[in-house]
Amino acid sequence: MEHQNDTVLILLPSPVTTGQLPNYISLFLKLFKKEKMSSNKLNLSFLGILLVLSFNVFGQITLPKILGHNMVLQQKKEVSIWGTASPSEKVSVNFAGQNKTAIADPLGKWSLKLKPMKASFSPREMTITGKNTIVLKNILIGEVWLCSGQSNMEYAMRKYSKYETAVKGYKPPEDDLNKADNPNIRIFLDRRKYMDPSPEHLGWDAAMGKPLVDFSAVGYYFAKNLYAKLHVPIGMISAAVPGSRIEPWIQASKLEIAPKMKNGKILDKLSADGGDAGKFYDTMIQPLIPFTLQGFLWYQGESNCFLNENIRYAYKFKTLIESWRNDWNDKNLPFNFVQLAPYAYSTTKDERPHSPEQLPEFWESQKLALHLKNTNTIAITDLVDSIADLHPGYKWEIGRRLSLLAANKTYGQKNIIWSGPVYKKMKTIDNTIEITFSEIGSGLASRDGKPLNWFAIAGNDGKFVKAQAEIKGDKIILSAPEITNPVSARFGWNEAAQSNFINKEGLPAVPFRTDNPWEKIFQ
């Protein structure tokens, strides 16, 4: 934008569709606010821009980027279809024997819903008709998930090739990067600066060949393993940015809150921590709304952990989960997340010093989200070859574990064990502590047959010492010669902890401390 005296020049792309008009008007107002122009100039300029736009507006239907060829639509739910057209234009959508219509509002926006449909491998066409006609081809119906977060979720398939030397967890039986050939798994890579509508209606691809190279490895292996369990088409949307904190993924206005804890303490506004609030929400999440989903996968937190966050992160995480569910108008959408892997935060050169217990405290803040319905997590403390690596491999195993979680919790396959042992309760018996666990699978075990490690207990002085741990049914009995009156216990409470404590299905126990200070005051 250039202006001199009362003359304003704004260069716009041509043509400009009706549906884009509100965006340009909003941009126009922001620019003039930044330029601090007088109201008279603003009025003259606003009239000028409308006159310019009037020569560029075409009454054509446009669709969001997420609606395109090769997409997967969610089964067994109403399916949202939306876009822009001329004001008051009638738009018809024909798909799978359904014919629905909508009338564009004064800003040219329209939306409608298709009735729930059963999963289908038959490629179908969707015809959207108004003043122009759009035909979307090769559409399947199945299960759709959105995966988001930072670099460990973005971690592309091209980086996973060292699987041949993997020594932990499940190992892929073949080189999926070069041999994947299932056209019923479809992927959509959500890129910044890529989500504007386009006439090609491209974006979705089969999860094979070149499109798979840049796609999330966690997302792909989740889809591959889920497909094997459900035998329906799977659609995966990946929206992840390396190095991103949680704030950019939350609508900025949602962070203008000061959470009140159960103890009456009120935190500062969440937005006070900065972090470019809403930056990726606006450009990568909002353009997806309200594309019908089955649920969310989330793998993020390292950038906030470097800030030594604990309870504040918990409230930000809660805000993200609740606001995304509200955006999709479904308060029960499954939200499954990955607990961060062990990493030597305390050895990094950073302006904020970190203790070896900072990461466990962050795990604790992540787990507070489990207070929300249909929210679950997986532990990956065993999937690290070096705690100096912030981006450990084994993304195929992380994807598999997320698929176990979804199969059990979302799809009702209760025979599938999805988690390692989870702390349930403790009881003091003489000079020992008895810990009861849930998610024990077919039994508690030691991965290597050696005594269980990374357990500690403390007396009233709060000084923790290494504890001996004995398996007794679904319980662990803890003791230490120097502690005669134990009152609290911890497990895996160190950034380096990679314990041998598992269930017999090979899934690692989730770190915990019985003296969690946040559990009683978080709400």
C-alpha cells in the first residue's frame, strides 16, 4: 500500500472473488489503522477500494483448500461442506445420492451438511453447482483425524529411514517410504501460506510415493495401524510447525483469560507469556473448520518445557482442547496426545536454568489435561536412544501406540491394550508403600528381567531415596532400609529416566509422583 496526501494505491490480485471480499476489506482496515490515516482519508480510500473491487468480483463458487479431489469424508457423522459464492446465490451439492442446497449470505458465505454415511471404498464424485460447477473426484468415506504440534509431529517420513537399526519397540516390517501402496489411506499436508482457495482443488493425496515423503511419520503410522484394525479408508490431516509453542495454535482471544485455581489463586493472563498467540491457528487451523473429523492427535510441548512451564501450560493446554472442540461444535471429540520423551534439558545452554526434574513436572502438567473427557495420552519414555536427541526416532512406534489408544477408547476394541501401567493409588503399610496400578494388561513385568528401577520413596522430611520395588499382582511394594515411615513415592522422576517397568504387552509405565501439588488445585 502506498499513499501520498489523499491518494491511496492498493495493489490487489485480479480477479478477486466475492468470497475473498471480506478478507480484503479486513486487511484494508488493518493497513489504514497501521498507517494512522485520518477518518476523511479512510472514507475516501474505503470508497476507492470498493470501486476497484467492483471491477474484479466474480460470482463464482470457491471452496476451502481442505475440500478437494481424493479427500476422505468422515463416516457416521454429518459432513460439513462450505465455501463462498455471490451474495444470495443458491448452491447445490450432490454426493452419494444426496442433494443439498444452501443460499449464500450477504458476505457470500454458504454452508450445508450431508447426512451421515457409511464407510465406502468406492471412489465417488461430488458436484457443487451455482453460477459455476465444481466436480471433486475420487472421494472415499471413512475415518478422519487431525494431527498437530511441533517438530516431533511434523517429523517427516523422509527422516525415518534409520528404522533398519531400531532396537526398541515395534519395527516396521518393510520400508514404507518406498513401498507404501495403500490408496485407501489419504493425506492432506496443511502448510502455512498454502491454505487459500484455488481452482485446482488439489491437496489430498494417496499416502504413497512423493506426497508421503514430507508427511508426518507419526500421522502416517497411526493411519496404517488403524487401517489394519478398522478396515475402512483413513484420512489424515497434518498441521504441525517445528519449534512452535502452544500459544500460536490457540485463537488469540481465547488466551485473554486469567485462570482461577481451586485454592483461589488467579494466574496472570495466559497471553502474558507471548508466543505469537493465534499465529498458526489463524493460518492453519481456522481454514480447516468445520471439516468433519473423528478426533485430534497432539504432539507438542518441548518449546514450552524450555520455558520451565508447569501449571500455566496445563491451563493453556486445556484452553486449546476446549476451544478446538468448540470450533468443531463437538465437546466430545477425542483428543489424544503424546507425553514428551526423555531429554537432557538440564544440560542445555539456555538463559533459563533447568533441573533434571523440570521435564517430569512438565509431564505432570500435560497429564492434568486428562481431567477433560475423552482426553488420553501415551508414554514414550522407552523410545529414546540418546537423551541428547530432542527428536528421537521410533515415530512408527509412536503412531502405532496412538492407534492402540484410538482403537480402544474411540472404536471400542476393549481387548486391545493401549497403555502401560498408570498410577492409581498408594497405601502405607508399616515401613513400605503399596502402589496400585490401572492399565496393567496381562500383568506387571520387568522389561529386562532385572529389578525394577527409577522408584524412590521419602519420609516426612521429603528427602527421596532409591527404593526397592517388588511386583505383587497389580501392585508394587516399595521399601528402603533408611526410610522407616514412608509417606510419598515417585517413579521415573528424572529427565533421563528410561525405566524397565512395563506391562507384559511391553508398554512402559507412566511416570508419577504421589505428592503431586497441582492435582488438587487444577480446575
